[in-house]
Amino acid sequence: MVRKDFSREFKLQIVQELESGKRPSELAREHGIKVDAICRWRNEYRENPEHAFAGKGFPAREETKMARLEQKIG
């Protein structure tokens, strides 16, 4: 199974469609993606809209690094 990568703009479009009243199952059929992914994107956007869908890998890596450095400092 091949993993698909979706752009930040695409994910934001899906979230906007959810906010306008479309159901996750409807969007999943229209765009050929899993309902779980759509729900995960919605939750990520609701938690932190400005930093949602930051990119590949570990988006919180910089925050974690900063937290560790701040602990060392005091």
C-alpha cells in the first residue's frame, strides 16, 4: 500500500469543507481518502490552527527541543 502525501492547502480545504457542513464520510468518498485521516486533520486544526499541518516528520520536534533546552537553563 502506497502512502499518499497531501499538501497543507489540500488539508485546509478539507477542513473548510467540514466546517461548512459536509460530513467526513462524504468528503472521503469525493476525494478518495480515509475518514480517519479527515477526522485527524480536523482535530489537528482545532488544536492549533496556525501550526496545523506543519510538514513531514515530527512537527513538534522544534518545540520539544526548545522545552528540553529551557529545562536545562532553569
